[in-house]
Amino acid sequence: MIRLPLNVALVYNQKKEDNKTENNHEPPDKDKNILSGLNGESSVRFNHSTPNNFADTYAEWDTFETINAVREALSEFHKVTLVEADENAYQKLLQLKPDIVFNIAEGLNGVSREAQIPAILELLQIPYTGSDPLTLSICLDKARTKEILSYYGIPTARFCVINSISDIVGANIVFPSIVKPKHEGSSKGIFNSSIVNNWDDLISQVTFVIETYKQPALVEEFLDGREFTVALLGNGKDVKVLPIVEMKFDSLPSEVNRIYSYEAKWIWDNSESPLNIFECPANLPISLQTEIEDICLKTYSVMKCRDWCRIDVRLDSNGVPNILELNPLPGILPKPEDNSCFPKAARTAGMNYNQLLQEVLNLAAKRYGLL
Ligand SMILES: Nc1ncnc2c1ncn2[C@@H]1O[C@H](COP(=O)(O)OP(=O)(O)OP(=O)(O)O)[C@@H](O)[C@H]1O
Ligand SMILES: [Mg+2]
């Protein structure tokens, strides 16, 4: 029987501060003129200057500010040790033998990168927060996730996977489509030009994804309805759906596509000048709210998520909610003006940032019988 406080290891990957100079990816040419505002001046946020390279290699990793905020939240009740999820993580965890790990490590290498720390923890029999390696790996394969959802009759946009450009011949594509990397998050590889309306643009965008991200391109039917993101917390029969967040694309310039692109997420929306893009709780008729909650609960269960997950949903042209993708390691930027959706939904539910993280730890600790 373990007694409080728990010895918690917070396992993380920290964003490299100098990542603007390493492994930068060039955006597609026609997106360069809308990738503006890198200097943070609101007056030029939507101007047409050509920016420097953008750096998205570490977009999924956390800043020191976030890691420290999580550490402080957990330290209110527990003894917290920071462990960087690098090549030495196995040895460090072996020596430390924490009671439990709070896992926010995104990993770097390969399509199972989010599963690597949880797999090590399973080997060492150390309890940890969040989903297991299988769920984390599958959710990072957006196509495999959609195959599973389809098997269970959960609506998701029609799609095809293009492994190499020659696969395009004979592919069953409808326009407009959206082209995305198959294994990324944090809007990596999703730009204004990711929406394609003809074969030429499709070929150029698929080529960009395959060459830049060294992975297959996922081509999905473009869903033109409202978009929501839904935070879920809990396990088994006690999973709670937090207030639904809607992305209101009216705050984007009229000439850009209505999607939550890399530009929208990381460039036009910044803490100095937040984009007024979210509404929480979303203004929904009760029937649609229930429909969205039900499809998200079913998705959470089918994908065997644990403790927490953020699920993206978009309506199709008939107003039917479709699952876009799951984020079992959701973004958790601490400041309200950072517009991170899970903490935003929690705040609307009356739970502050620290309480949210403490609840995630408690949910995991209960699963393992530690509390
Ligand atoms: N099939 C689709 N139809 C319409 N819009 C889409 C579709 N797929 C993606 N989008 C748009 O692109 C955005 C990013 O897509 P997606 O959620 O798959 O990427 P991500 O990088 O995994 O996101 P996150 O930042 O949540 O990790 C969505 O929020 C949505 O605005
Ligand atoms: Mg998403």
C-alpha cells in the first residue's frame, strides 16, 4: 500500500529553444505569403511578407513553461522529479523507481514515438498516466484510427493513403480534399494550401507532405461544417465529457480556408495577440451536443483511451458529426491566453489548471490501486 505523497516522475520532451535553426521545413511556396506574423506584431499578422523558414520539428514538444507548470501543479500534493524522455530515460527511471509517472513525452523518432516511454514503463512495471502504447501508436496513425472507427460505424471522412506519388493514379479522390501527413499532430504539415480542389494542387501537396515529412500523405474528403474539439476525462463508466470547444473560423482572414492550420495555431494565434477563435461552451442545440458527446464517448471507448484524451470533430455537409482524430496526449499550455483547448474546457467546467492535472494523476493512480 502506497501512502501520500506519491513519488511522481514527470517525463517530458522539452522544445529546443534554438529550433529555428535546425531541421526547418520549408512551407509550400504559395503558403509563404500567408505565413506572416513571426515577429508577433499584430498589425502584420495577416500581411503578405515572405517569412523565414518555419520550424515545426519540435512543435509537439513542451516548453519549459508548460513542464514547470505541470511540475508545480503536481507538487501541491506530491514529490515530483523531472525526467527528460531522452536516450537515458530507461536508466533514469530504473534508478528512480517512482510510484507513478506523469507522462507528457511526445517522443521524436518514428511512428510509435509517443508509445516509447509507456512501453519502457510497462517493462519496468511502473504505473503511468494516460493511454497505453497500443492506443498511443494507433492514434498517431490517423488512417489506422479511421479504419477502426469505420469498423465500429463511427462517422469519419472518407480517405485514401498515398505512400508514393505514383499511388495517385487511380486513387478515388473527391474534391475538395485535405492533404495531411499520416503521422503528425499539432497541425504539422497542415497549411492553408492543404485544401486542394484539383489534381495539380493535389499532386503538389502530396509531394510536399511525402518529401518534407518522410511519410505517407493522408487525403481526406473535406468536411465543410462546424468544428469542435472535445476533452474527455476518466475511465470505464465514469468518463466525463467537458464543455465542448468550437473553433470559430470567422476570426480568420476571409481569403484563407476555414481550418485550424499550422498558421492559425502557431503563428496567427499567439499569447501576445490571441486569435479569438474558440468558443467554450459551444453554442449548440441540445440534440447536436448530445450527438457530439455520444460519438466522442464511443470513440474514447473503442480506442481504449485512459484517463484523458481530446477528440477533434467536424460536421459534414449533412450536419453529421465526424471524428477527425484523437489526441491521447493533449496539449496543456498553462496560460489561458495560450488558447490550449483541454485546459480551456476544464476551466469552463470549473476546474483550474492545477486541479485538471491533479485529477489526471488521481485517475491513473486509482486505476493502479495506488489511491
Ligand atoms: N477531413 C477534414 N475536413 C475538414 N477539415 C479538416 C479535415 N481534416 C483536418 N481538417 C482541419 O485541419 C485541422 C488539423 O487537422 P488534424 O486535427 O488532423 O491535425 P493535427 O495536427 O493532428 O491536430 P492537433 O493540432 O489537434 O494535434 C483540423 O483542426 C481541421 O480544421
Ligand atoms: Mg487535431
